Amino acid sequence: MEVVVLIVVIVMLLSAVAVMLFKDFLAALAAMTVVSLGLSFLFVVVRAPDVAMTEAAIGAGLSSLLFALALRRLGLWRSQ
Amino acid sequence: MSMEFLDGNTILYSAAFGLMLIGIGGIVISNHLMRIIFGIALLEAGANLLLLLSTYHEGASAPIIVDGIIPAMMADPVPQALVLTAIVIGVGILALALSLAIRVQRAYGTLDMREVRLRLEQEICDEAGIEMPSSSEKPAEVIKTPVNSVVQQESGS
């Protein structure tokens, strides 16, 4: 179990660094969603299943949608 | 595999502090406004995880009442309810920040914070009727000695 948690944490931290380093904002948004989904897995690990449901629905779903709409409005919706 | 120093709590706390660290670093280092908003979202995620970790202990169960589970063994549900609220408030903060970014781009045509800062200073100086200092990093030259001005005129011509 701890090995699985360790792998998820490493993937989360790497994609958090990738959010800051990617030139392409679409890729940064995808990495941000990876961070949110890993976070909802960690919420299940610390025994908070209701918070995990909310994080998966709102943190990964709704906020990614908001980011995507804002990127399209700002003209940054293009992959390089 | 010797992983005695990597127990579950250490991994989870390092995830929370790592996310907060990357978020703060991104906010401080980056110049693009969208990246600053991404940094705010990462910081928020790390803070939520840290708050939930304060309720968790080894062998805790989820705070759901079923037969055979003692309430003393449950994780504390009060911080979990607070984090639930904080996630929803975080989406509100995100929407506000993104709408402000859209307004900034409409007003200034760019999202680069250095240019936006320069334009803001220009507007303030125009409004106050004073000349803009040559660079925002360099302090303005207040006193000009005659020798200095002569040298500048010569170099200018």
C-alpha cells in the first residue's frame, strides 16, 4: 500500500513541477488535472472519502473546465 | 527493500509540503499571469491535504457509523467538513482570478506581469503628471549635477 502511495505522490509532484515548466498551457492544464486526481486518491488514503468525491468532481472536473474556458477566451488554447 | 524511513505519514506530509512549495515557488518565479493562477491552485491543493493530514492517524477508519466501528477510532470529521468547504471556495477563488486575468488582457493586451506592471506605472505617472523613471528596477535620478548633464548631452549628441 505504501508503495502505491509513494508512486502516486511522486507522479503528483512531478506533474506539479511540469505545470510550472510547460510552455504549452494545454499541457499545463492536463498536468494540473493529474495533480487533482492524485490528490483525490490521497484523500481516500487518509480516510476522507467524501472529500475525495468532492475533489474528483469539483477540483478535477469543474476547475479544469473553468481553466479551459478561460484559456480559450484568452487565446492560449493551442498546442505547440 | 529497506524503507523504514519512508512510512506512510512521511510520504503524505512530503506530498503536502511539496505541493505548497511548488505552488509558492511558481507564484514567486513566474511572470505569466496564468502560471501565477496555476500556482495558487497548487498551493490550495497542498494546504487542503495538510489540513486533512492533521486528522489522520495510523489505523483510523473513515468517519462513517457502521456496526462494529468505535467512534474513537475514526478520523476526526470536523476538519474534513472544513476541507470540503475549502475546495468549493477554491473554485470560487479560481473563477474570480480567471475573470480578472481576462479583464487584464482586455485592458493591456498582454498577460506578462512585467509589461502589465510597466503599463500600470505609466498610467499612474501620466495621471500624476510626472515623468516616468527610465526603469522600474533602477531608482530615479533625483539630483542632476551640471557636470553630469553636460556629459549626458555630449554622449547624446
